[in-house]
Amino acid sequence: VIHREVTDLFSSVAWQLVMLGHGVSKQQQHHLVDTLTAEQREELLSNLRLLIDKTASALPKHVAFLASL
């Protein structure tokens, strides 16, 4: 879990993607995960998938982006 303030430039998801992109990965799950039910965890992951899919679908295809350079 990433603590974030309302005034932060990047969202929690953005920070997670930055860390993953730099090869930083977790060694174990955060203890707060154990406080969630399986349904709550699935809902959080489902919402994350939807957000990533929505963001990615709004971006140009790789070939189109390269052609625009």
C-alpha cells in the first residue's frame, strides 16, 4: 500500500507501475491485505484491471504513435 496525499502528483497506481518498471517488487503481501475478504480483494483487483484497460485503450497504438513522431 502506498500512502498518498491529495496534493500528490501521481496516483497510487502510477507509483506502483513506476516501481514495477524499475524492477522493484514486493517480497510479501502487506499485512492489511489479510484484513480484506477474498471478495474485497477481487473487487480491488478487478477495479485496477478496469482502470489499466481504460487507460491503455485511450492511448494510441504503438505503430500509430511511432508514425506521429
